[in-house]
Amino acid sequence: LDVIDPDVAPGVSVPEVDGINETEAMKILEEVLKHIDIISSMDIVELNPLRDIDRKTEQIALNILANMIKTVEREKNVKKEVRTCVNLQIKN
């Protein structure tokens, strides 16, 4: 979370001035999760509720978690569909 600009996500211990915005963070996350078959785990780190203002960073963390779940499920389904198509082509 500390890579996100502190104007957007103030609730981190080590803020990154001129960091990325939430949309950029989501795009990066989606690109990383396209390789879900080689990822064994992921963490959301650096949430410091004592520094958070109006729970902004907390909400971003929740948005990231929701996006992670949605993207993982989508990527799993895409890979499953590709395997099914390949199996059908091999059988024919």
C-alpha cells in the first residue's frame, strides 16, 4: 500500500510521495495476477490504521482484496476454458 500516493492512501508507515494512484495499482495487480499459475501467495501490507484519515487506505486495501479475488477467479476460468478448448481440439 505504501507505493500509493499518500494523498490517496495516507494510512501507511512509510508514505511514497508522488506515488501511484489506485487505478494504476489495480492495473499492476491485474497484470501480475495474469500469472496466477506461478503465484503461491500474496499479501497486502503496510496498512497503518493509526495514520489513516477517514479510512481511505483501509478502503483501498479492501478494493485491492476484492479485485484480487475477482481477477484470480477470472484468470482461473480463462485457463480452464483454454484447457477445455485444447482438449476438444485434441479429441477431434
